[in-house]
Amino acid sequence: MATQIRIGVFVVVAGIVLVVALAVRRTEGAKDEFRFDAAKLKDRNTWTQVNNDPYQMPAAVAALCAPVVLLEPESKKNPHAASYITVYVNKAGRESMFAKQPQRFPEGSIIVKEKFNSPEDRKPLLYTIMRKRAAGYNPKVGDWEFSVVGPNGTELRASGKLENCQGCHLTKSESDFVFRPYVTSQ
Ligand code: HEC
């Protein structure tokens, strides 16, 4: 009888340990997961708007920078229409964004590119985002993580080492894989 109780207690304790371990692992995973809320871009303590006037992407880039048509059904109507962008950078990335000479962005930097169909539009087509992860995350492209968020500002459509984004950004290795044509002070 005593042995049965001991086994019972052991099973219960082992179960609790397992559940706690799984819960901890899950929160650790969630910590790294990219979360975004476009409504927060208005918070000037966290975000800096990089370009004041909407920057017009060259049409060729606009068509290609919408590499994953599936991710961007809203702009499928006219893929060759010019696109306008507003770029935001968070505190961690601000200095590198406005630096005269290109410099490596520190870990934690986030750059958000908000895309519009026309300069008057208030409703964005989507957000493309680069987040600088820890060294070793994605060494081939400066440890950047690429994400696409839908027009509602929170729906994460894709995130990670997205090949279709890296293809272009790889060509800008001399400036930490960031293009920055919209920065007027550089
Ligand atoms: C066809 C090449 C191309 C592809 C593919 C591409 N980009 Fe870009 N990206 C650019 C160019 C060029 C700029 C500079 C601003 C502009 O003209 O839009 C840019 C700018 C950006 C910026 C602002 C930081 C910077 O580099 O100035 C972010 C963030 C970004 N892209 C994310 C993405 C994500 C996420 C994807 C994949 C869904 C992606 N890009 C795919 C060419 C590309």
C-alpha cells in the first residue's frame, strides 16, 4: 500500500514538473516571436518617423518588393502602380538609421516600412519589417529577421529568414543590408 502511495505521489509530482517545464518553454519561445502593433507607431517615445513626406518607391522596386503576391492581395489589383512608403525606426536603431556613414544596426533595432497606394492614402497596404536579432541568428544577412504584417497593423503574415526578402537586401551588405534612400540627411 505504502509503495502504491509513493508511486502515486511520484507520478503526480513528475506530472507537475512536466507541465511547468512545458509552460516555461512556451513563454521562452513566445518571447522571441515577433509581435507588432502599428497603432503604437504614433508613440514618439519609441518610434521615429524617418521620412516626413511619403517616399515614392521606384515602380520596378514596388512591383518586386511585393515579392509575395499572396502576402499582399490588396495590391494585386495593379502590381505596377507606384507605391509610397513611410519608414519608422525604433530607439535602438535610430542612430544607425540617421548616420552619415553606414553602420551596423545594434541588436533590437526595428525598421518598419509602411506601404501606401497613393500619398493621400491613410490606409496602408501592408507593413514590411526588419528586426535585428542576436549575432548568429542570420549571419548571411546581418542577423536581420524579415516580417510582413497585414493592413490591420497586427496580423503577422510571415516572419523569419524570408528568402524572397533577403534576395534583394543581400545586395546592400556595405550598409548592413539596409537601403535608406528615403533618409535625406545621409
Ligand atoms: C526587389 C527588391 C526587394 C525585395 C524583394 C524586398 N525589398 Fe525591402 N527594400 C528594397 C528597397 C530598394 C528598399 C528601399 C526603400 C524603397 O525603395 O522602398 C527597401 C526597404 C525596406 C525596408 C526599410 C529599410 C531599408 O532597407 O531601407 C524594410 C523594413 C524592408 N525593405 C523589408 C522588406 C521585407 C520584409 C521584404 C520581404 C517581404 C522585402 N523588404 C523585400 C528592396 C527590396
